[in-house]
Amino acid sequence: MNITPPLSEKVIRALHAGDQVTISGSLYTARDAAHKRLVELIEQGKDLPFDLRGRILYYVGPTPPRPGRVIGSAGPTTASRMDRYAPVLIEKAGLAGMIGKAGRGENVVEAMKRFGAVYFAAIGGAGALLSSHIIQSEIVCYEELGTEAVRRLTVENFPVITAIDSHGNSLYREGPERWGSRNSTK
Amino acid sequence: MTSRTIEFEKIVTAIAEMCEQAAHDLPEDVAQGIRDAYEAEKSPLARSILQKLIHNYEIAARERLPICQDTGFAVYFVEMGNSCSLDRGSVTEAITQGTAIGYKEGYLRASIVNDPLFDRINTKDNTPPIIHVETVPGNHLRIMLLPKGGGCENMSYLAMLKPSDGIEGLIRFVVDSIVLSEGNPCPPTVVGIGIGGTSDKAMTLAKKAHFRRPLRAPNPDPRYAELEQRLLQEINNSGVGSMGLGGTVTALAVHIENFPCHIASLPVAVNLNCHAARFAEVTL
């Protein structure tokens, strides 16, 4: 299945944990420092520097590009560091999707269920492969944060896995249960 | 043993080259480990992940692009022969300079902040590195580099077990650590375990375990070698799988380093390395 942001509620609700998905179109990047700033703006009642409604945030801090390259190596970082901020962005800014690696806290999953958002896993440590699916990169804001600046990436067939869906199903729970040896005789 | 003088500049150049090489070229023993994991894995989703990892390290080598955007904290283990010396400066200074040059000129990510709690300002050249120096007989200088990712380093564990906890207690602690880590350290991981010494020694041993070459070489003591195999099996039985999404391969290898310890203690440290288990070395 190929999806293109902004995502509609219908598309979000149709995604299920375990689905392999490709994304084409634009993604926004943000890590810890950018999240902190975005949430501070929301708490102060100020506008965000870009519209997050229906959008997907990619948790990534790329390597600097060599001359002639669009972007350097660009794989996902640990998503749980953004758990403190993600529910606010989902509820108040309309964030629809997140791409990172490894599981999320209950507070994030609750917000995803309630307001309709999905969490995708990109393959950690596959930064060279994922970089080859990024065809454009421009800085949107917070340039002074270096690798942590917010970028708009144009991607083509960017491969991800629906890891936690908007119904609360999590592959981080179901996968190990299914493949752990205690259950292998089922 | 004839004493030797090594040029400071020669070390700087070698280190800069090593930083780039380690970021781009996955060691062949690790690449083989991932290919073997692909063959052994039963989950179709995990197999497709492992296939992409193989594709990833091929692209990285061909395009001189880092295997992972987290090009790590540069951790060095140095064996310095007691009959060798430098023409100027110290080995620590030379390695630090080489690291700064390698990360800047190699377009690698600067991931180090100057102060852990208050400032957190990026040092911009990925220094300082972590350097462990051991003095050994001889006149050679061997420097090994492990670029260590933040995601896997965050999954580090220490238990000061009771001697009566024994082998079973140790296995439980290690497997629990792996299950608790889920997808965070980017499995399939290399599991470094330090047993014995003091708390700090155990952690250093767990880190040193990642420097063992080739990957999957057994501990020289057959009892520890057998324990490595048993732990690998128990870890793979956990079902955590590639990226924590479920599967039958959770670790590529288990390496144990052991050391004498106090009569009252059984320290056990676990340090995980991601599947992009990068490594480079040079002997001068």
C-alpha cells in the first residue's frame, strides 16, 4: 500500500499493525529539541511554523550530505524520547503519523486511538537505504539546531511498517508473543 | 625489544581514516552474521527487514554513505607496547585530533554535547572520544575503534548479583535485559557481557566484549563458551526479533569477558551493540 500525506482519518483508521506501507510525498523531520520548541509554542497559544494537520513527523537526525547529495544517511531514532511531546501534537496540532524506531508509551497510544494517528516503524540502522528514497530536503525552521533542525523531505516509496495502529494494536506486543518459543507450538 | 618512536601525525591520519572506514564499511564477519540471521529467521516480516539491512550495508559501502546516521560515540581500546613512544604529544591527543578530522571531513554526524545536564551544546566534531589504554609488552601500538550508537548504548544494564544467584540468576538477568530493551537497541544485536571485577570493571568488560574478532569467536574458557551459546539460544527464544517486531533471531552473537572478583560479589554487566556493529583497527 502506498500513502501520501496529508492523511485522512479514513486512511489512518484503515491501517493495521503489521501492514507494510510505502510513503510518497512530504514528511517533516523532528527530534527531541524541535519537539520541545513546538510544544512550547502550543502551550503559549502561538502558531506553529508549519501546518501539522494530517502530516507525518519522521524522527531523524541525518548525517551531513556530501556535496551533490540531497541528504546524508537518514534512518529513524528512538521514538520513546518523543513520548512526552507526541500526545500534545496529536491532540492540539492534528499530527496524523509518526515514524521512528521501537515502542511507544501508553500515553501516546491513547492519544493515537482517541484522535486518530498512526505510528510507523522505519528500519533502524538502515540509514543509507532510507536515504535513497529521499529525493529532496529543505530546512523549514530551527536551522541552528543542526542535525535536529526541522526539514521537509520529499520521499518516494519510503518503506515503513505500521507498528502501532490507531486502534491500539501493537506489533511490539503481538510480534514477540507470536515468535517467542513459549508459543511456538501453537 | 627494540624501542620505537611513532610519529604523532601518523596516528592522527590513521584514526581519521578509521573513522570514515568504520562508518561506511560493515566488517565482513558482521555482514556474514546478518546474512546467517536472514537464513535462520522464521518470521516473514523479520526476514524482509534483514534483507533490507543487507541491501543497506551494500549501498553504504558503494556510495560512501554511513551505514547508520548515528555514527556514534567513538570508543577506542588501545594496546600500547611498553617499548614504544611518540615523537610528541600523547596517544590520547592524537586519537582525539584524528577523530575530529575523520568525523568532519568524512561528513559523519557530530553527536556529542559538551555537558550532559546543563549546556548540552554540540561540540561539532564528535570529540571527545572515549579512550581505554592498556600497556602491554612489546613495541607496537594497536588501536581499535567501536563507533557506538546512542540507541543501543542507552540499553545498558548492571546487576551486582549474589554469588548464590549463580548461572541461572545470571541467565535470567541477561534475558530480562534483552526483553526489556525491546526494539530500542536495533536488534538483532551483539550482546556484550562482563562478568566479575568491580561494577566499573564489569561495564568495561561488557564494552570490551564488542572488540572480540571475528564476531562469534568463542570465549577461550570452554565453560564460558558454552554459556555464550546457551545465552544466545535463550535470547533468540525471547521472540523480540528484528527491530523488536517479533522473530526468531534477536541476537547475532553473545560475547562474554570474565575477570576475577571479590568473595562477596558476582557483578554482571550487559552492553548491547546494534546490528550495524561497526569496527575498525590499525596496528602501527
